[in-house]
Amino acid sequence: MPDSNSIRRPTAVVIGASAAGLFTAAVLARFADVTVIERDRLPDGPEPRRGVPQTRHAHVVWSGGVNAFEELLPGLTDAAVAQGARLVRIMGDMISRAPNEVWFRRFLSTHHRNLVCSRDLLDFVLRERVLGDGRITLRQATTARCLEGDATRVTGVRAHHAGKDFTLPADLLVDASGRGSHAARWLAGLGLPDVAEREVNAGVTYATRLFKAPPGAGDDFPLVNVQANPAKAPGRGGIILPIENHQWLVTLAGTRGGEPTAAPDAFVPFALGFGDPIIGRLLRNAEPISDVVTTRSTANRRRYYEKMKRWPEGFVVMGDAVAAYNPVYGHGLTVAAQGALAVRDVLRSTGLTAPGTARRLQRAAARPVAAAWNLAVGQDAFYPGASTTPPTSMERFLARFVDRAVETGARSPRAMGALLDVMSMEKPATRLFSRDMLVPMLFGPRKPHLQGPPLRDDERAVIQP
Ligand SMILES: Cc1cc2nc3c(=O)[nH]c(=O)nc-3n(C[C@H](O)[C@H](O)[C@H](O)COP(=O)(O)OP(=O)(O)OC[C@H]3O[C@@H](n4cnc5c(N)ncnc54)[C@H](O)[C@@H]3O)c2cc1C
């Protein structure tokens, strides 16, 4: 006779109803009854909330992320597009200057796209889709306090709601509570050793302001991106994201000694003062419609849970709670979705309650984490004071190689395709060493680099003389 455990549907609890929590909940619902607990009360529309302050700043989703969104939740991208999001062709719909100060040509031959909209809109569409699934229960205004269980097995979470503490039992507990996660402390509280952690902090400050798109700028205006050069600290750069409702979400960024401030009058002058003044010049005639908001929550910080010698059954950490990246590289959402896909793939072949499943899940989720980590740290390790350990000779070699790859991609559509496969997290970094990159890198053609931003005449007309 089957025992009661083998016939009941497993239960899973997910801490955090932001991107990583919702993507993971969507996957887990195929295998378990899922409860999502969220500290905030969630808004009914595309509005900001306290628990995800980063949503005020520019977010893009690279095509590796868009592909993962679609695999997890088919039609999600169309739902965002129906509400005003755009799938921006990289590089066709972009004006982009690389960290090594090379302007990319607007090649149309690559298939890569960025999903562009306000983060509040994306989160709203995602919430509607995931929390509309009858197998998922949301408990909002509920805060996770600590783990239940012992060093061998996590059995649930101790949570707090409306002045009362209570326990939610779970066969699998997922911590997707973001950068501020307490998972390391909670595990130590169960008697597990400290988790190894690394931080590489370029000291980036973000300052963001919303503008009405200026006269003459259509809804198809290109995304404009000037990236900071790590070889010339302080690094300064910025991005104009044309988003829904004919608005421009503009984020400026600067590393230590070159930080933007929240002073409204300093916003456009800052943008006029870095590498290339294109962003400042485009903003001169745009009407600001918000204050300037800033954040310094931009360090690359990774916790190596997948390498811990002991790992309890029934517990997994996902998303920014495992690793958060310098947001200028725009990879957090892609890792959240690809991590959820990794969870799906493990659970397709292993029972959710089978011994060792949690450890397998943690290791699988670490793969996209490592890919994004290497891309970000490969650049940021070169900023003064970013890390207590200087870049290794391998990191130096790779950084030089990536510079060459960027230069080659700026001249050759074939190389650009390989570069974008990696930057968009569609393919592993080894793609940079493929024939598509090496042949143009070694044998040309040696077209001269563009001397300025590749604006079309109608786009240039938006700039005030
Ligand atoms: C300034 C900035 C810009 C960024 N730009 C980009 C970008 O362009 N592209 C990109 O892909 N990524 C970007 N990111 C990263 C992206 O925002 C995150 O990777 C993404 O939100 C996924 O994070 P998460 O779901 O793991 O955590 P979060 O989004 O931080 O969400 C954590 C959730 O957990 C809840 N929570 C926290 N503690 C508790 C608790 N104890 N109990 C219950 N609930 C709790 C919070 O309220 C929140 O809802 C950016 C990040 C920053 C900081």
C-alpha cells in the first residue's frame, strides 16, 4: 500500500514575489502545490513598491532572458508588448558605444533582441501570469524570519503576518528574497558552515530620471547607450530607454570619484560630461517628469552555496539572493529566468522530495549565475578598489580578448553575432573563441571604426543645436 507521503502532492514555499521567485514558482507549480510569501503588499498595476526599489532604474532583458521567459511562460513577451513594451533589435535599434569607446554599427543581420519597458510593467505582466495559476497561493504582507529544520533538512519557514509568527511547512523552500537575503545567516543558525562569498565592487552609483520623449522622437526611437570605460576610472556612462507611454527612462552611472547625484540640475550636465555627450544633447529638449532617484546597490556579490560541503535537503536559494551583478550589464533577470529553467530540468528527472534533489537544484541554478558573474567581474575587477584581490593573469588575458572581440564585432556582423550570443546569455563564453569571431578578428576586413554615434538624420534632428 502506498504511504500517505507518496500519494500527497508535494508542497513548495517560495520567499519573494519578484522575478526570481515568480519564475521559480511557475516551474514548481508543475510538481507541487506552491505558496509564495511576499513582505510587500503587491500593487494591482504597473506601480513601484518598497521591496524592489531597483524598479525605478533602467532595466533591459537580453535575448537569452527573453528566450527563457518564453520557454517558461509562453506568450509573456507578447503580453508585455501589448502593454507598450518593445523588442529592440540589437544593434539595428540601438546607438551603442562599447566600454573600449568603439561605436557599434547598426547591423541588422543578428537575431538578438532586448525587451525594453519599465520594470514595473514587466513585473505586473509577470505577476498577472504567474499568480493567476490556481496551483499557486500568494501570501502577501508576510515576512520570512528563519528556517525550520536542522542542518540535514529544512522543513519549512517561520514567517510573520499581521503581528503573528507562524510556521509554513514545505517539502522544498526556495529563498528568492533578493540581494538582502538572510539565507547565509539562516543556514549558519542551523549549524551549517559559513558560505564562501566574493564581492567585486566597481563603486557604481546610478541616478535615474523619467522624461517625456522630446518632440520629434517617435516611439521607435533607438535605445542609446554609452558604456563606461574601465581603463579610464572613474567610469561614467548612461542609457536612454524609450519605454511605454512615450517616455524616456534615463539612467546615468558613475564609479568612485565620478558618481552622479540626485540634484535635478546636475542631471543633464553630468550626461554632457562623459565619454560622448550624445545622451546629454538628446535630453536638452526633453521635459523631466520625475525626481532623480539614486542607488549604490550595484556591487557584484556572489555566495557560493553550490560549493558548500554540506547542504540540507529541502532548501534552495535563487536569483539575486545567490548573486547580484553590477546592473550596467543587465543580466539579473536573465539569470532569474534561466535559473528557473535549470530547476525545471532537474525536476523533470528527479522527484522533488528525492534525497539530494535540493543540492542538485542549487548546483544547476549556479550555471547561469557563473556565466553572468564572469561577464561582469571580467570588466569590473579592473576598477581601482573593486576587489581585495587584483585581477589574475587569466582575467587580464580574457579582458584583452573581450576588447578585441568588441572591436571586431563593431566591424563585422559575423563577429557581432558571436559577441551578442555571449552578451545576451544565449550561448556560453566559449562562443567568443569560435570561427565566427576568430576569422574576422585575425583576417579582417579592417573597416575604420565609426567616429561618432550612428544616428539617422531624423534621429539627429531631435538634438537641439
Ligand atoms: C539599479 C538596478 C538596475 C538593474 N538593472 C537590470 C537590468 O537592466 N537587467 C536585468 O536583467 N537586471 C537588472 N537588475 C537586476 C534585477 O533587478 C534583479 O536581478 C531582479 O529583480 C531579480 O531579483 P530577485 O527576484 O532575485 O530579487 P528582488 O527583485 O530583489 O526581489 C526580492 C523580493 O523578495 C521580497 N522579500 C525580501 N525579503 C523578504 C522576506 N524576508 N520575506 C518575504 N519577502 C521578502 C522583496 O519584497 C522582493 O519582492 C538591476 C538591479 C539593480 C539594483
